[in-house]
Amino acid sequence: MRYPPAMRAAWSAVVLSVALLAVACASGGGVATDEPPPVALHGTQVTPAVEMPGFELVGTDGQPLRSDDLRGRYVAVYFGYTHCPDVCPLTLSILKQAIDRLDPAEQDEVAVLMVAVDPERDTPEVLARYMGFFDPDFLAATGEPERVHEVLNSWGIQVTRQPQDGDRYSVSHPAAVYLLDREGRWVLAFDHSLTSEDIAADLHHLIAYGPPQAEVTAPGAGAGAAAASDSDGAARASGEERWFFALGDGSVLMREADGSERQVLPPWSEQPSPDDLAQGRTLGSREVAYDATAQTLWFADTHEAIHSINVTTGEPGLSIEGFADAALPGCGVADLSREFALLPGGRLIVPTLLGTTLVYHTSDGSMATALSPTAFGMPLLGDFRPFIAEGTSGWFADTTGILHAFDPHTWTQPEASLTLPDAPRTARIEIALSPDGGTIYYLAEDATLRAWDTTRAEPAEPPVTAPPDTRAIAVG
């Protein structure tokens, strides 16, 4: 990690490139010389590996920094700014302490790079002084505001400026450290809960053995998924589905196959927050998903949490919380008042505002994996809506409301897309899949329930009608 002064300019250019490459998800790394010992990494492993667009910015010496220049070392990339009052200096201090815990040979294998999210104030000279407070070998990159924001957007990094008194402002930005491997791929995310000891331990293991190899099977594949599918196959084959309708007052109605109906969730007990309203979230826009095997309804509230309830007994189940602080800081705050879906095999998939997609176990709420912004075959920067049935049936809506098919076991995207008749042209389209994956149900622009036969590629007649003021639907 220590370089002669003459080399710092060259490495500066290298580091900046790697900074944005950090947003690429990957799982490969250096060559292991020995069989790696069993180890639980402290950071969150990010899969699959995806090559992201390169970039060029300016280092603290005023010279170009290119994304390809830092290949051959691990690079800890952080997106921050010098006027940050707390998170940025704390993060850089922890990184400094982590690097100091490595031996000199290991330090040579690691670089630290901060990409400025406030280029108007953070010039190369300002960044050089600031990074020097932590370690003179730490790198930083900036550039013309248009160029910096172009780079951030291309990598799915979103920042917002928040006015304060007078001409002052703060900048909201990702809080995670993105660790790139020697090939410039993102392999780990370090969140704010990790200590310098945790980060140093992960770096020590990666330098020695390389990143753990990710399994090819996607979340939900395997025996658990097969068992879940088989256990309720008979009921689904008979057409005895349950329907769920989330209404404008926040209540959720369950309709049985015989047409009987009862309320399984009461109306909202509180109003949306100002932040909810500012982002266009409306009262009653409660997202729902149903696990027929466990007879469990999953639903989102107005405080960025997902809860569950057994619809037969009425007993509350597991809750997954903490999204307002970003469960994986830096991967984006999840817009959970509207967006999540169930994966086969007992997992929840949660898209984030920054394009990264998070997957959680429904058994204990732990994170299973984090997927890159391009994991579904195209950059998903901002909102998108996934919805999935058992087996290999998966679809997601992009920001224009166009649906794209994908395989939820391999995350590959077949050459199939669909525009539903009279559907809203936005990712906010409300959609559910039939249990067999053959029919797409959706709320049209006029809020009526429509159906589309994916096999015949034509409209179909939905088996039910949605109650007035329906905002979200689920079936299982």
C-alpha cells in the first residue's frame, strides 16, 4: 500500500477507474496457492460477476484516472465528499486502520479510492489535502460535474443534494465500500457496521485465497424449492387459488376459491411520512406476496419493512426491517412500500433505488445475496418490479412498463419481452403471476383486473374481479 511519490500519479489514474468498476458485481479474484480454509467473510459477497463500462476521471494530481489502471490489486472504492460531516471521515478512518493491520506485503496488494460525489466543491487540490489527513497513499478522483454524474449514473450510483441554510448543502450518497478484486470486479460490500478488524480479516483471506466461488444455482434453487412446489401442487392443479387485494386504505382482503372473502390486514393505522409522499407513495400502496406452501402473506408497510402473517391462524411471522438505512448500505434504499417479490424456495427479492437487487431468506430474514444492476441482462438503474412463479417462470417490468422474461435460477434473460394492453407505462405497474406461471394478472390504467396468457400470447379472462380501489394484488 506504500508507493514512491513518482508512482502516485499513475496509481491515481488507475484508482479512479477502479472506483467506478467497483460497482460491477463479481466473484472471481486472485489465484489461490492452497486450499482455502472454511471462513465466513464479514462483508457481503456480491454475485454474479459483471463487467461494467469503463471510465476516465481526474486524480488528485490533475492527471487522468482510468478504470483499467488498477488491475492486479484489490481496490476499496468509496463514493463520498470532503464536506461530509460524519460518514465519510469515519469510513476513511476505518479503512486506514484496516490497512494498517495488514503486513507490508499485503498492503501492496490493496488500494483505497474515493470518488467525489460533489465535484463542484471537490477539486483535485481539495481532495489531495483531504485524503492526506487519512493516508497520503489513498487515492481520489473527480472531474467536470457533467462527466462525474455521467459516470455515477452509468454505474447505478445515485446521489441527491439536500439544501441547508443559505448556500450550504449536503449530499446523500451510498454508505458502503465496494471491494474490487484484481480483475476489477466487485466481490464484497463493507457496510458501516464492520470494524477495521473485520475488514482486515476479509482482505487477508482474499489476498491469500481469492474470493469464494459463487454457486451457479440461484436463490431458491435446490431441494427446498422442489419440496415447496410439490407440497402444494395438488391444490394448485385444482385451481383452488387464494386471491389477495390491497386496497386504498391499506387493508388487504383475501378471497377463497369458493368466493368467500375476509379481511386479513386492517387499514393503515397511520399516515404516510413526508418522505413517502415526496416520492409519490400513496396511502394504501401496500405491496403483497403470498406463499401458498406456508399459507403466509408477506406485505410492506410505510416504514420500509416487510412483514408476514399466517392467513389461516392470523399469527404474525417474521419481519425484515432496516431498509430505510439500506440493509446493504451503498446498494441503495429499497422502495418497499411497493417493490418486492417471492422467489421459489423461500426467498424474497427486493430491488433498490440504486439498481442493485437484494435477496433475503424468508426463514430468518438474513441476506442471501446481492445482485448487480445488470444481473437481469440489462442495467436496471432505478425502479423495476420483479414478479416470479414456481420453476423457471420469472418476469420483471422496467421503468417503461415493458415486461422482460428471466430465469430466477440462473438470472439469465431469454429473448422475450411483452407490452400488456392498457397497462400503465411505468415500473409501478401492479402484476401477479398465476401459480403455474402461464398467466399474468395486472391492473390496467382504469384499475380493472386484466389477464394475459403467456403461452398463447393473447388476452385472457381473469377468474375474478378486483374490488374497487385495489392498489396491489397477489395470488397463490
